[in-house]
Amino acid sequence: MTTENFRRLTSAVIAASVAKDWAAAVLEWDVTELEEDPTGSGECACGQQELVLLFTITNKRNGAKLYPIGSTCVQKFGRTDLNRQVTLYSDLFRLRAAILNNTQITLTSNHFSRAMIEYLNDEGAFTPDRWDSDGGYAFMLDMFNKHKKDEFTRPQLSKITVLLNRKVIPFVLADKSLG
Ligand SMILES: [Zn+2]
């Protein structure tokens, strides 16, 4: 990133923040959306052109949004938790692309991470049902942690499939945070 890009980034962020210095302003933001522009016509808050993955960041204190912003710029905030949010949204995006591609979705690290399952729970994907008051969240997390697919019993596997098809996949397809 050039000095000029960094200067434009910091002034855009500070202008939209409550705090008026960079070190404090970076603490006010969360990554809240991701969309893709395959034509690369997006221009980052720093002036960088041909942005394909367009993140939105939202200010927790005043509700301001900055869009589009690239992952390189988000990394400049120097916050591990923001970098994790970039990874989370990128992974969710990849999962949705796989669903749209008719790829068979499995509860493995090919398609999921622990952070994704936690996100799905936080966002209400695991609606309570007559089997589980948590909608299968703890079960899915437990099954995901088993990792090796072979360890799943037949009833576990069918419950996973039902939860993926009835809750997780429809939720990801409808998730407005993904463009
Ligand atoms: Zn940028």
C-alpha cells in the first residue's frame, strides 16, 4: 500500500468515526458485510481500484458505514478480531458459492469453521425445534469438532444432513450480509 493510499484510508476512517485520531478510531469498527464484484469496478476507501471483494465496515458508536473497503485496508486497522471477521465473511462467501454451485455440503473443514458455526448460531440460523431447544447448535459444533467424517454414526449423519438442508443452507443463501 502506498503512503497516499494509507493517508486516504486514515482520513476516510477518522472522518466517519467518533474519535478523531487513528489509534482510537480503528477500535470503533466491525466488518459487517461482504459482496463480490467480479468486474472489479469497486474502488476502496483508500483509492485502490479494481476491488473484487468488497467489504462493508460499520462503526459501533455512530452507525456509519464505509463501503467498499478491501481486506488489505481492514488489516491496516491492526486488530486481530477484525482480521478474523474478514476470514469469517470470506469463508461464508465461499460456502455460499459452493451451495450455488450445487456442491454437496458436508460438516467438515472443507466447508465450515468453528467461527462459522458460532456465527450461524449468533445470527439465528439454528431455530429451536422439537428435538433441540438450541436448534441443533451444540450438536453441530460437537459433530464438527469430531472432524473425521467416518466417526459419525448413521443417525448422526442424517441429523447433520437435515440441519444443513433445513437450517444452515437456506440461512446462508438468504444472508443479507453476503451481498
Ligand atoms: Zn484500500
